Amino acid sequence: MKYRKLGSTGLKVSEISFGSWMTYGHTVGEDIGAKLIDKAFELGINFIDTANVYERGEAEKMLGDVLPRYPRESYVLATKAFWPMGDGPNDRGLSRKHVTEQLNASLKRLKQDYVDIFYCHRYDPETPLHETLRTIEDFVRQGKVLYVGVSEWTGAQIQEAMQVADKYLLDRIVVNQPQYNMFYRNIESDVLPVSEKNGISQVVFSPLAQGALTGKYRLGQQLPLGSRATDPKTNMWIKGFLTESHLRKVDQLDGIAKELGLSLSSLALAWILRHDSVASALVGATKVSQLEENAKASGIVLPQEALDRIEEILVRP
């Protein structure tokens, strides 16, 4: 496993990180969850991602039962807040009240004294940036948070946050967590340039397009039973990637992967990691074998000729 610096900090994270969205508390139980964490550490993965909203705290609880088995200095742990955690008017957003209550609740569920990274899970237009960033600054001073992150913010929102942080001498954002994969490249136009200018790394989620870039789904074939695409709770996230156009590209990309002696998933992850500003690709897994396969992508450098051919495939309608 290779490691990269997170933004302009001295913190090093594994190129492949392990996430708990749509798995912990939903697809896998505690026994499998523990085996996945054990395998992640065995593979050299030191970066674990979760959020308060994942199964309304259940993902954090499961991690809280597993992670304390390992030395705290051996892993980097991230959680988030923004999305509703109740029905009240203050049970959502990035106000001082909601963020404070949610961080404390997350720490309790995770059985931790601190998290390495705290993400603002989305931008909150109803709360002044100064209020949110000052609140997280207070957590940093209390030792409950080490680094500040955001998720799915636009380039303009990130730039505004940097200006506010500098004006009030607050801790700067060092990491953004966006969706990014071969089929979803929105961050390339503005988020990446703004982030690179400000020393902000990307930790990307859905790097395999919800599984569409694993080769599991093929044009003209039935959806595999038990897959994410057949789960009513998760199929909404993948169905947009299972179009005829995308699946035709999957076949073509798989041909390039085979020529290079790689799996399709390794090709897709290595393609993302071609960006120096991407610190880590965040993967989920329900099986140990999936995690092992994804970890193989670390350290792979795709030849320019392959990158050019991949680009030709991706830009076609």
C-alpha cells in the first residue's frame, strides 16, 4: 500500500481508503464488518471513513465496536455532519448547535476521544460560513478534531470558505470528499483547480461508479442477484451508471484492463489516482475478496498510451 499526504498537512493516508456507507449497519453485520476492518489493516489501509447519517448512527456504532481493538495512532478516522438526524428544525445543517451535538454523538458511538477529519457533509446556505468554521475551530482547539474537511462543495463554495478562514484566522479546509469516477467527472472543471490552488486534497467516493466499473454488470445480461442494483435501498444510486452507453464503455475499458494484466476495478482506481491531488480513493466492500482486489490498485501507474485510449472511450456519447 502506498500513502499520500493529505493536502498541505503532514498527515499521510493510504491511497485506498475504506468506507462504511451502505454497508455497515445495512448490508453487513458486525461479524463481517470486523473481518473487513481486520483485512483493511492487514492490507495497509489506514484511512476509515464514516458519517453520522449512515444508517442513522449504526455504521458508527459498528465501527466503535471494532476500531478500539487497534492502536489509535495506527489509523485515520473521519466522520461528518449535515444531513437530518431527527425531525426537529435544528436536527440538520451546519449550525453551531447541530454540528456540536452531532460531533459529540459521533464520538460517543465511535468510542473515540477525537476524529482525525471532520467533514461538513454538504454546504449549508442557511448557516453563515463563519459560524460553521468557528465551531469546528473550537473542536480543533479542544482536541476533538484534527483536520477540517468538506464534501461535495463547489469550487466557489470552497474558495469562499478559505477566504472566511483566512479573515478570521481559522483552521483551513485541507480535504474535500467529492464523487468522482470515469463516468462522473464534474470536479475536473472547477473543484480540482480551486483545491489545488489552496492545497486541498480530494478523497473521492464512488470511484467505481457504485460498482458499474467492477465488470459485474454487463450489457444484455441479467442483473446479478443480491447485487447493489437489485437492492431497492441502493439501486437508485447505481441505475444512472447502468445505461447502454455506459455498459458499452465498460466492455471497452475491460479490454484495456486485460491488455495491462489488470482487473477493471484496478484500472478504474488507478485512473483516479493519476491525479496527484487525489489523496485517496474511498471504497466500500461487503466481502474480503472485494477489498483485496481494490487494494491492488495502489501504486499502479497507467502508461500514457492507455490513458489516451481511456479518454477516447470516455468522451464518446
